[in-house]
Amino acid sequence: MDLVKRYIAAVQRELPESKRADIGRELQANILDEIDAQKSTNDSISEQQIADILRKMGDPRSVAWQFCPPRPLIAGHLMPIYQYTLYMVLAVLLLLQLVKAAIITLTAPELQLWLFIKGVLSGWLEGALLAFTAITLTYSVISAEHKKSPRLWDPLKLPAADASWRQVRLSDVFTDLATYLFLLVMISYSWWQQWLYDVTVASPFSPAVLSVLYVFIPVLLLGIANSLWQLYRRFWSRGMLVANIAINLAFAGFIGWLAFHGPVLELNPSNWQGIVKPDDLARIISTSLVIVALFPAYELIRDIRRLQGAGS
């Protein structure tokens, strides 16, 4: 049985010292049971047969991890939210970098595509590295805290089995969060440029539209709070549906208003000569805004129908 002792010792070396003795005894019992099962058909068992039994059990490191799994940096139940958070932040950073590079490129004496691409990639990679590090460390801390005090939940508050729509989809929550954050940063573009880089940068929006956008900031903050509440609850309630309906109604109305009260962007026509006419560009922006307004309008109708179903 020297082969068994060597195998158990190899497994124990991969374990915390406090658990080596107990797991060693349990593992030895399992191996001896397998050997006894082999002996029931044959009076004796060869070393090669014992080696085959140990080979089927797996290499010592894998067996040790089965008995004592290593604690992951991010807890398994938080991994989907961690991934969505990472994707959301990286997408927002990319959009912001695209806007920043586009503004710099369009205000330059002449358009140069390679400068635009260079500005996007260099700025985004720097922000992405910082965001990845910060988000990973944050969720690592949350994972450790959750292990100490797991979240309480009540089975009596679970929705009906046939009401699958009541489950809040993570993709919807993080799509909304990314939209709110992007719009909030875009509205305050000149502010955070001044704060981060100590430079005065003009807002990409026209003065008339910008003054209205400032009034819309509380709606964005309410949208962020509502999305975080959905993320916490994970099941739709009547109050959450009413809040979602109000926010989507405000969004659909506001985006529709922007579509017909241009110009939305503050652009220098001389930079667009030979590319597109200012009037054609204004029509493209208006049409795009009408299409964008259809998304919150769809969610508005969807949530009204859900609210009616929840009341029945």
C-alpha cells in the first residue's frame, strides 16, 4: 500500500495544514473501498491495478481542490454582475472616448482619420486598465464581505412560477445604467474635462439644448437609482413598474422633443464642407433621435402591460 500512502501524502501537500489529517483519513477510506471492491472479484490486487484506481480518482492537486476548493477572487454568485459591470463601464468609456476624439478631430484644421483612431485607442486602453483594476478589487472586497454576512431572502416573496417576466434581466439593468451614465457624463462634458484635465472645453451640445439637458439631469439620477434598486430586488414589483413607466415616459418625450427642436449639436459648418451639408446632418440627427425614442416608448408600453397583468 505504499502507492496509496504516497498518493494521499501528495494530496495533503496541496491542502491547508489544518485540514490535512481529516481529509487524508477520508480519502484513504475512499481508496480502500475501491480496492476492496476490486478484491471482491479477485483474491489479490496488483500495484498496477491500484495505480489505475488512483489514476481514475485524478491528479493530487485536482483531488485536493475537490475537498477544499480555493476561494475565488470574485464569488460565483457575483460573477454575472461583475461581468455586466465590467462590460458596461468599458462600453461607456469607449463611447466617451469616441466623443472626445470626434470633437478634437472635427475642430482640427483638417480631418485626419488616423489621429481619430489613435486618440480613441490610446485614451480607451488607459481608462479600461484603470476600470478593470478598480472594478475587480471592489467586487473582491464585496465577495469577502458577503461571505461574512450572506444576504437574507424570503421564499414567501418569490414570484409565481408562471410569471417569468417578473425576473429582472441583468442585461436590461446594465443597458439602462450604461445609457444613464453616458448621458450624464455627456451633459457634464465640459465640467469633468475641467475637473480632470484642468482645461476649458466647449460642450458638444448647442446652448439652447444644453440648458434643457441640465433640467433633465434629475431624471437621469432617478434612472440610475431605479436601476440600482432593480439590481438589488431582482424581481419586478408594482412600485418598480410605476417608476420605470415614469422614467421611460420622460425619456421618450424628451428625446422626441430634441428630435424636433434642433440643432442639437454645436458644430462648425466649415469643418463639414465636402463631407455633408449642415441641413442634411441636422436631418440625420433628428431621424436618429426619433429612432432612439422608440426604445423607451417600447419599454413604456411593455411595463404598462406588465402592470396590468400584475394587478389581475
